[in-house]
Amino acid sequence: MSGEFRALPVPEGLEGMRVDAAIAKLFGVSRAVAAEMAAEGDVLVDGAAAQKSDRVASGAMLEVTLPEPKRTPQPVTELVEGLEILYHDADVIAVDKPVGVAAHPTLGWEGPDVVGGLQAMGFTLPDAGPPERQGIVQRLDVGTSGVMVVAASVPAYSALKRAFKERTVDKTYHALVQGLPDPIEGTIDAPIARHPSAGWKFAVAHGGRPSVTHYSVIEAFRRASLLDIHLETGRTHQIRVHMSSVGHPCVGDPMYGSDPNLARELGLKRQWLHATKLGFTHPRTGEYMEVVSDYPDDLRAALELSLIHI
């Protein structure tokens, strides 16, 4: 770590306290951060390196090098190719998010995002939520396209956040999955957590967050099926994880076990998954409204090839 160096004597009230707890008290960082500082050799007690579980004595000099403050990602105000407005008024903006676009900027993501794209279009997003997520009340994965709603006012932000939390928003997706689910209409109720050995993906796991997915087959092909999917919950990668867990991964989703040969035959370079419709109560008028997104060209072309080849 290469942040600010600070030194303080240990007060009598912290006599016998663990090093990580004493650092948290004196320097205002979490115990987890304090433990990481000790592990990296950034904690000295009377000039000697200290471990997180060591005990401090009153009057000892505690010297630390604090970590650099985390950099907050900022949206880049630039037009996003393919980002279209499906509906907008003073409270609600519904967008058609293309694949390859994040909902909002995050550390490590250098591509386009919805927040920056809307700002470039001239929309003023409400001062609600973290600065990099102004107006964001829901997210779609970078690799998922389709309809997404953004709050355009502070009252709408509060109302829509509450609606998503209370599961009163009707979220509909279409997915092309391998094989034919049995039964052809059903519910997957299985908790989701981070994968135990691959932290960048998720898995059905005991003790995970409750997750519920309802599906029904729209059309069946020889090697794949087009599904209509409704989500009760909105976990990261939920549809991809749930469909994979029952042996029917989304076509074009090798992270969750799809056949790369099938994706190649259909010309797919991403998972066949699209947010087709959002239904919700308008935060100002109280009227129920629905916003619909059509399939983008790559998914439509793959579906047409499915009719011919699979």
C-alpha cells in the first residue's frame, strides 16, 4: 500500500486490544482493512512489524500506512451506439440497452455505460444514489440486452427502488436454452451464491440468496427451446445460473456450460438472453405501464437459423 503514513500512541483504553481492532478504533478503517494492512507489512508497533492478532500495550507507538482511498468510477459522457429511448417523461426513462454496455460505471470496466449515454443525450439524472449510479434502480448484465428503466426524478428513484425491492415489477425475459426443459412450464426456486472456486461467476448453493425463476416454453426446436421467463428476484446471472442448474444453459453461454459448437452454428458471440418487457406502476401517476423491447439483430438472426438448422 502506498497511502498516508500516520502514527499515534496507544491510549490506556485500548490496552490489550488486538492490533486490527486498535487500528479500526484509532484510524477509522474497518477491521478487514486493518487486517489487510497488517498482512502487507503496513503496521508497526514500536518499530516492529505487527500481525493483526497481536495485542497492543498502552503507550506503544502504533505506526500505519493507510491504503489509498478507493477511486470512485465516474460515468463518461459520450453517446452509446445502439442505446435507444423506448419511453421517457419527467420521472421515468426506459432504455433499450444493447449488449456490451454496462448499466453504470464500475472499477475495472472501461466500456460504455447507460448513465454516461443518457447524460450525453441531454438527460439530467437525479441526485439520488451514489454519483456513478445516478437514477439507476435496476441493472442488466453487460452481456444481456433489452429494456431497462432509469429514474429521472428523486421521488421516482425512491418509488422504483422500493418497487424492485418489494418485487412488484414484472420482469420478462426471453432466452434460447439448450434442450427441452421438462416440465415445459415450471419454477426454479434455488438459492444463488458466488461460485465456491470461481469468484467471477455464481452457482446454486445452500445458504445463498433466495432466488425464484418462472419459465415456460414458447417454441421448441430439435436442440434448443425458446423460453418466456419471469423473475421474482433479480440476482446477478440468475437466469443463466438457474437454467444451467437444471441442465439447460442459455445458448452462447460457455461460462455456464453451453455447447460452443451450437453457438458457432447460430453465429452467436454472447448468450441468447434478452429483457423483453418491464411492467410497473408509474411512480407519479399510479397507472400500470409496460415497456417492450424487440430482439436485436444478432438474436433475431440466431433464432431464424434455429428454425432452419436445429
